[in-house]
Amino acid sequence: MTTVHNAEPVALDMVAPLEPARFRDEVAAAVRGGARLSAWFHHQGRLWAALARDEAGEIQLACAPVQGSYPALTPRCAQAHWFERELFEDSGIRPEGHPGLKPIRSGTADFFRVEGEEIHEVAVGPVHAGVIEPGHFRFQCHGEDVLHLEISLGYQHRGVEAMLAGGPDRRTIHVVETLAGDTSAGHGAAYCQAVEALSGARVSARAMALRGVALELERLANHAGDLGALANDVGYLPTASFCGRIRGDFLNMTALLCGSRFGRGLLRPGGVGFDAEAGLRRELLRRLDEALRDAAGAVELLWKSESVMARFEGAGTLAAESCLELGLVGPAARAAGLDRDVRHDFPHGVYAFAQIPVSTARTGDVFARAYVRWLELQRSAAFVRDLLEHLPQGRLRAETGPLAAERICVSLVEGWRGEICHVAVTDGQGRFSRYKVVDPSFHNWFGLAAAMRGQPISDFPLCNKSFNLSYCGHDL
Amino acid sequence: MFKALIARLKQGHRTTPWPDGPAPELPERFAGRPRLDASRCRDGCAACAAVCPTGALSGGALDLGRCLFCRACVEACPERAVEFTREPAMAARRREDLVVRGGAYRLAEALEAESRRVFGRSLKLRQVSAGGCNACESDLNVLGTIGWDLGRFGVQFVASPRHADGLLVTGPVTANMREALLKTWAAVPSPKLVIAAGACAISGGPYRGRPEAHDGCGQLLPVDLFIPGCPPHPLTTLDGILRLLGRLG
Ligand code: SF4
Ligand code: SF4
């Protein structure tokens, strides 16, 4: 295997193909040793794996020739479950011995069923009751209790990886910014890092800091929104309505920077599209303080309300071992005590210079997922404050020249849902021959299904919201 | 309980007085309705069209149905012929009305009298999300928060198509969502409306031309209102819906 760092390209021929059985053994052994499967895909007759070693801050790349089929990794490594289904669906290559081989994006009629006289099945979606994305949920229940939940997605599949191949072109950045529309800065950063690394562009300290502001404002808005939505799902309306508005306050801060509430146009290869001059920074700081004060007032109510805590505590518990085994990322993993955070483990850009403490909880339940968000919200706000108060000088945007040919580059970013992984592979002309995207939701949907086992079905909306995963980021 | 009440007092009243009072202030860098001054264009120059990600610009016209409001064209134009104002009102009744030439623009007109009688004071919409990036949905949800309080106009998103007067579609309509969209449409009792919100639902947006998706819902349903944006600002959406219902201007 070849060791690289975050956003450090390596020549394709530096990653020597392994013999297939050895490839599988080495990947399984690395995962047993604590590595995470960040990406797994097929490209030009080879299987590729990108393994993240959080403690070492290193990424290991491996590949092996493949044709038609190969012995599945999943029986030895649960993290590969979803990846191998994706691979099968996309390339037709069959992982032999996979325990649940079916497509993840083109629907299935073949749901796992629990048999028995008292078992009943509940089907929900794809069109849901609220203003939300489509997805299908199939529950096997005994009375109120969920024995098994199968999640069937793909309704948002619009072919973005295929669109990105052949780029970069004038549409690429817009496709990247809309991989998951609530994570424009997160995916934007992952893409920019990859392009800058492949073209050798140097991003100024000022641009790096402004990207940090964009990423953390995105986290602030979404975490505030999620805390409000969780309050709403247990019928605690004061926090629900306050947080709904506070989320908007954070989005409007991003709009102050770039005109778009979702940060469209803010991150661009080589730097940023907009500056924050002194007056604008003062206004942002004023609004930041106000929003944080309001958030504290609204969120603290949750922890002090017995009726809320009674619903949050012990609901949808996912133990640390399960999170490890399934390869969960982001607040969902940190809520169970796993201290993985790309900002800390694979720091790039501004995070290489300024640290942000990793927030964890222990219990792995809805409460812990909510509480981690609150801790992160406070720490992100402090981080943004610091960046704005000490914004370094530098040009906004550097030129990005042509991309180096025949390279592979893994780019990681801690989005607000967790690790975003982009893998860019270039051809002989420096064009993307492959652009693999792994949204954090790709890892975590299975975690939601696991967390629902043995839970009352009436707790599903609450558990679902505590993960708040992306459909479009998964479906691509 | 007291803590909740005190918090409630501190948070105050936050619903925008618009349309009876001033609209919430839009940020200075907000990209609203563009103006195009083709008289400034040099002969044969197509610098703007060359950078546009969605082919929204051609022959001195800018198609808001395709526009992502990225402003790459503004940067590329040597003559400052394209300019984005902060004007949020952009919704139109007909697809061709979304094409900007010069400064004049035909905003959405109200439904005709009978439809207005039926929908004007109570409009229930079923939202169908069909393959976009979810930012459109996010900013639709915002209309339900206390800042906008959509319900005060009698407009509401409902859970069942059977309870709805129409659909509000977002996303380009992926192949995988086509059937669900058509079934939902069939389940809405007549008379019924279709609102296409966002570049995706109008033209396919950033995904235009993909075989995995249609280029918007207009290929499948009769659209009554087009709301441009990527995503449309909540004010643009609310303005469009109120115009449709004849409750503005
Ligand atoms: S702002 Fe609209 S018209 Fe101009 S380049 Fe972007 S998408 Fe094209
Ligand atoms: S129009 Fe833009 S914001 Fe709306 S769903 Fe499509 S890509 Fe997302």
C-alpha cells in the first residue's frame, strides 16, 4: 500500500497493484487495525481502496486488478457492505459471497423480511409527509418494536459522478456545490483542495481563513437547525421555532459574505470568490455573538426540560463498537465516544494552523447526538470569531493551472455531517478520468438502520432526525 | 416553564411585516433579477456565453429558468453588459417570460377569476422533491419558520396529495422519481396547480442534459408558476406565490 496525506497527489504508477487475494487481506487487516474505509471503487479494471488512519493522520491507497467478480470483502469487514453494493451496481463486478448484494440506488423489490404470525411490515416513502427528499424505508415490526429496518435510496440519483468525469469544466464547480446542497462549502472545499493539489496552486492564508469561516458557518447553521428539528420531533416547540430562526441567522451570515445563504460561489479553486473587509467582519462578529446568545437560550432549555430528556435519553443508541465496525463518521460517531474528526486528524488549510477541539459524548443515543452538536456549535462559533478577528492578509484567489497527469489525489474535509472524501484521478491530459465522491451519509445511513433495531417505530422520526442524513449526497 | 417563558420574551416577535411593511433586507451581495444591456455588447463577443455553466446566455438574452445566479458572466463581460440587481421578484407564469432582454420583465400575473376564487384564500400544496440538491427544499421549509410564517396567507404544505390543491416541484425529476411524481399528481383532485421552483425543476439546473434525469418537471406536468433561483430566495418564492394568488401589487 502507498501512504499519502490529505490532498497529496501521487503518481498512479506509484501505487503498485496487489495480487487480488493479498489486496483483500491487507485491506481487511488494516481495518482490523483501526483504519477506516474512506473510499472503495472500480476504475479502469482495478479495484481501489482509500483507507484513513485517523491516529497517524495518513491515508493508505491500494489497488488490485479485477475482472467479472472477486471474493467479497464484506464478510470480513462490515464497512465494505454499502461500498461493494455500489460497486456491483455501477460496474457489474460481483463481490462473491456478499451477504446482501443488491443495488443501492436503483431500487429493489427484494426486501429483507422477517416471517411470523405477529410480524407486520411498514413501508414509508419515497414521497414523505414534509418538505423533504425522497427515500424508502421498510420496517419489519413486532408490535411497536422494530426488528429490522431496510433503507432503500436512489430517488435523487442524477448521475453526478458521471458528470464530473472528463472535467474540470465550467459546470464542475456547480455540480460539486450541489452534491449535497446543505454542504456546498464542505464539498466545495474537498474539490478545491484536490484541484489545488493537482495543479500546484498556493492558496493564501487569507483565503484559507475565509474558507474556514465558510465551513464553520455551514456547520453552525445546520447544527442549529438540527437541534430545532429534534425539539420539534418531541413536541417542544419553543426551541423548535427559535432554532429554526437562528439557523437562518447563520445562513444569512454566509449570504453577507457571498450573497448566497448556502455559500454558493464562496469557495473557488485557488481561493475564495469574496472578501470580508473590516466593516463586513464587524457586522459578522456582531451577528455571531447575537446568534450564539440566542442559541444558548434556546438550546439550554432542552437539557433542562424533563419531557425532552425523557425522549432523548436512551433512544436510538448505537454503541461505540457498532460505530467502529460500520465505519460511522461525524457527530454520530463522536456521540458514541469515537474522537474522529478530519479537522483534527487530517488537518488541511486553516485547520493546519488553528486547532478546534474535538467534541465527543459517551452514550451514543439521540441525546448524545444532540449534545455533540451543541458542543460543536459553541466551538465553531469561537473558531469563527477568532478567524474574523485575526484575518490574515493575502490575495483572494490564485491561478490554478492545468492538473498534473496520471495522478490520484484523496481529499478529505470534515463537513458538518462528517468526513467528506473526494478521490480525483487524472488521465494523460490532466482531465478527471474518475471523480469519486463519498458523502458522510454514505457511511451513516446504515448506522441509522442499526440504531433502529429494537426501538419503537414511533421513535423513528426522532432517530432519523438525530442522524439527519443526506439523500442527494448519498444518491449522487 | 418559567425559563421557557423568559426565553420566549427574550427571543421577541420576529415575523417579517412584508408585504404590508418593508421586506427583510437582502444582503448587499445578493444576486437578484439581472439586467442585460445588449447595446453594450461588442460584435461577435460571446465571453459571457463561453463561461456560463448552463447555457443560459445566448443572443443578448439571459434565461432565468436556466440561470444559477453564479455571476460568472458578470466577471467575464468586458463591457459590463450583464448586471445582477438585488430585486427578488422574478417568478413568471410562462416559461418564455423567464428570458431577460434588457431591463423589462414580465412578472407572474394572477390566476384568472375562478381559480382565484377557489385558491386565493387557501392554497394547500404537496411538495415533491425530485432529484435536486435539497437547498431548494431547505429554503422552502424556511417559509414555515416564524420569520416568514407562510400560514398567515392561507398557504400551507400538506402531507397528502389528496388534501392538496397542487404540487410544488423541486429538482430536475430523476428517472427514479418520475413514477412517484406522476402518481402524486394523479392523486391531487382537480382543479389543481403546478409550481416549479428552482433552476432544476424549470430546466434541469446544473444537471441539465443528464440521461438519469429529465430537464425539469415541465416535460411531464403543466406548470402554472416558475420560480427561478438556485435555490430561489424565500422572498422570491413567497412573492411568486402571492402574485399568483393576486395578493400582491
Ligand atoms: S449567472 Fe446565470 S447566466 Fe450568468 S454565467 Fe451564471 S448561470 Fe450563466
Ligand atoms: S435549483 Fe439549485 S438549489 Fe435548487 S435543487 Fe437544483 S441545484 Fe439545488
